[in-house]
Amino acid sequence: MNSEKSTGNLLSDALTQVSNLVRTEVDLARAEVNENLNHAALALGMIVGAVIVLITALNVLTAAVVAALTEAGIPAGWSALIVGGVFAIIGYMMLKKGMDTLKLSSLAPTRTAKNVKRDANAVKEAYND
């Protein structure tokens, strides 16, 4: 027999390599999606935290308005108003951060897509040579 590999062996090797490449890319995509889902879970936690803070702010602001109206300018009511405003600002900032982090584009496996494109280009170049 001659020392060169037969066409069947070459085809088998190529299919094995492509299969390994696909399996590796699927594993990478799965890992990247899991990482992105962890970020999404953190963002959802921020949103839940923001809701809790905003509910607290609403309660404090409500108490401040009642106190301000009933006491007509007594400092305790205005103090409650300031505290409620600060909680509202904190809650809004948390909500905005969580929503920005949760955008669907941040969940897509972008690194895997780049790797697949790079691998496809490498395969094209190998067969064109």
C-alpha cells in the first residue's frame, strides 16, 4: 500500500475534525449563554431591589406629604420628604442599571459567533489553498 492516506481516510479525518469543532463551539456557546444568564439574574436582582426601595420611597413620601399638609411646615415632615426623595433617586438609579444590564443584546453569545465566523473563514482558506 502506498503511504499516502486514501480519500476515505482523509474524508473521515475531515469529518472528525469538523465534528470536534462543532462540539467545541456548542460547548463554548453554552458556557457563554450561562455566563450571560448569570448577568441577567444579577440584573433581575437589581430590579427587585429597586422595586423594594421604590416602595419604601413611596411610603416615606406619602408620610411626608401627610405630615407636611397636617403640620403646615413643621421640619419633621420636610425631613421625611427629603428622605423619600433620596430613596426615590436611589431606586431609580438601581432600576436603570438593572434595565441597561438586562438588554437582550447582552444575552447573545457574541464571542461564539465571532469564533464560528473565524473558523468558517479558516476552513474556506484551507480549501482554497
